[in-house]
Amino acid sequence: MKVEKADSTRHHVSFRTLLYFFIPLGLSASLVTISHVIINSTLARAPDPAVVIASYSVAMSLFALLERCAVILRQTCSTLVRDRISYKLMKNATFYVLAAIFLLSLILAYTPLGEVFFSGLLGVSDRMLQPTIDAYRVLMFVTIFSGVRCLYQGVIISNLKTKWLTIGMAIRLIVMAALAWFLLANDKVNHGYIGAYIFLAGMAVEALVSVLEGRLIVKELPPKKDKHHIRKQSQIFRFYSPLMIASLIAVSVTPTINAVLGWSTKAEIAIASYAVALSVVHLLNSIATYVHQIVINFYPKDQGAVLRFTAIMSLIPSIMLMIIGYSPVGVWIFENIIGVSGELLDHSILALQFFVLFTLCFPWIDFANGILMIRNKTKIMSFSQTGNVVAAVTALFILIFVFPDGGGSIGALAQSIGFLMELIILLIFLRTAAISKNR
């Protein structure tokens, strides 16, 4: 399958051009993670925060597993949609994907199979089982709005109108913050599903903004673009399927970590501290989340500029994490903004410190994945993600055996080791491909 990139002729791309394209994407990604921090900080003020956060976190781990199938519609759309024919094919693919996800969600949420999944596979205790299922029954609707959002965001990104992602996320954040304030003011924060309702409200609003702007852009697309070869439904799924498999492999790490942390000395503290630290890491790392879009849209034009830009942006998350994790600033943030204290605070800070390796590796993983997308080598991601999972799970079992009272830091270190392995595999492949090309 051939994928044509618009204006693929090589020429110089200025740092300012990359910055203007990237800043709205980075801001929107940051707002995404801020929204999760809002939810966790709201739930942290519940009467029994460890149980409430843990039940929401476990439900979110299943949600994240299935939502990844929806999120990668964004990359697929931004890479393949260039005219109305390819848009229609992409729209059909989105419907098929979301219908399958929702059907599976219904089964897991309302049949005994869901109880078996949460208690048997994820190790949820009897005390947390029903609160976890209640939270997931709300989160399953979030996936639908997320998929619709990603379809139109793909169109928005490929047409370089990235400011609309920031606008949509800003509105989402305002709605979520307002709803969280209302619930706290009325003493309604006492279950994990409260966080799911806050998430649902925000995602629905963001999806609406994306649909309104995306449809305007679609109307301006040419009916049929010359030299663009996406003409069959199978071409969409040929690109999408390897991404989906790789993503499902990747997100299986978090449910596994939550399950294994359930075996630790203080399971609820371990799961909750890992969830809190991970939400902060995602916030710090969000600036690098869209590096692959820089690669997709600009790497064919100016490889050196994209490489230099990535090198600069890759340092920011790690520097910020070290400031928060290893200075009094972090304690103040965790206590006053996130709202955790006592033993949960200590374990959350410790878990955050072990995520440094994660933040160092992630931007370059996203860079490498962007190169694979423009070369139509998305199948390679399945191998790299498999290496990630194998390394992370192996490290996780070793650490939980050696340090059963390590809390959330066990999950943080295991996940960091997995990302290091993924990056090594990607670099080996790209190096091998470069050598073969030069022969």
C-alpha cells in the first residue's frame, strides 16, 4: 500500500513552523493529562480515598485497553485521509471499530464474565469489585466519544489546524473542573464512578468541538485526489490493524501492573500511589505525545529539523520530573494540588522518582513509531511493544518477589524497564533498515 504525503518534496522546515504546529498538540495533550489529575485529586478528597482511587484506576485500566483501539483512529486518519473517498472509508472503519468495542464493553459490564475478568485476571478484591464494575459501566460510554473525537482530530491535524485540539481540550478541562467543584461542594465524591462521570462529561464536550470543526474541513476536501491510492476499505484496516495489535499489547501492561500490585503488602496503597504517580508522569510526558505527528507531517520534508526538534523536546519531561520528584516542590504539589497525604503521599513520590527512565525513553519511541508509520512498517510496532511487555512483566514479577512492600514504585520501575526495551528494539530495526537501504 502506498501512502502519499502532501507536499512531500524535500525542503527546509523552520523551527518556528514545527513549534507552531506542535505547541497546540502539546497543549492539548497536557490538558488531557491535567483532566486526569483533576479526577484523581477530586477522588483523593473522598472519605476513603485509597479504595475510591483504586477502584477507578482498575476500571480505567480496562477502559484504556479498549480505548486504544479508538485512539489510534487518529493516527490512521491523519496519515491516510486526503480526500472525501478516503474520509468515507475511514468513517466506515471508525463505525466498525466502535461498534465492536461497545459490544465487548456491554458483555464485560453486565455479565458474569466481567466479574471473572476483574476479580480473576486483575485481582480485584471482593470489597472493590462492585465499585470497579460501577465505574466501568460509565467509562464504556467514554470510549465512543473518544473514537468519534479521534476520527475528526485526524482530519484536523493533517490539515495543520492543530489549534482546534487545544480549544477542544480547554473547553473539556473547564467542564470537568466545574463538575468536579460542584460534586465536591455538594459532598457527592464517595464512589469511583464519580470520576468516570467527570471524564464522560469532558470527553463528550471535546468530541463535539472536534466534530464541528472536522466536518467543516471535510467539506473542503477534494472529492478525489490524484496520486492518493486509498480507495478500498481493506487499505484502511491494513494500516490500522498492526497499530491496534501493538497498542493492545502496550496497554496490557497497566492492568498487569495493577493486578500484580494487588499481591503486595498494602495493595490499595500500592495501586493508588502508582495511579497518582502515573497521572503526574503522563502530564509531564504529554508534551512528547504528538512527536509522531511531527514526523508524519514534516520528516519527509526536512529530516534534520525534525530530529533536532525532537532532541530538544525530549529533555523537557525528564527535567520537570526530576524537579518534582526530588525537591520539596513535589511534596507541595502532591499535598496541595493533588490532595494526597500521609503514607499515600510518600509512596506516590517514591513511585514518581522511578519513572525518570520512562520519560527519557518515550519521546524517542514516539519518534521511531512516526518513522514506521510514514514507511508503512506499522507491523514492527507489534514486535517492539511485545518486547516492552515481556521486559516489564518479567521485571514486575521479580520486583514483587524481592520487594513485596515496595508499593507503587515497583510498577513504576517495571514499566520504565519495559519502555527501555521497546526503544532498544526500535533503534535496532531502524539501524538495520538504514544499513540495508545504503547497500
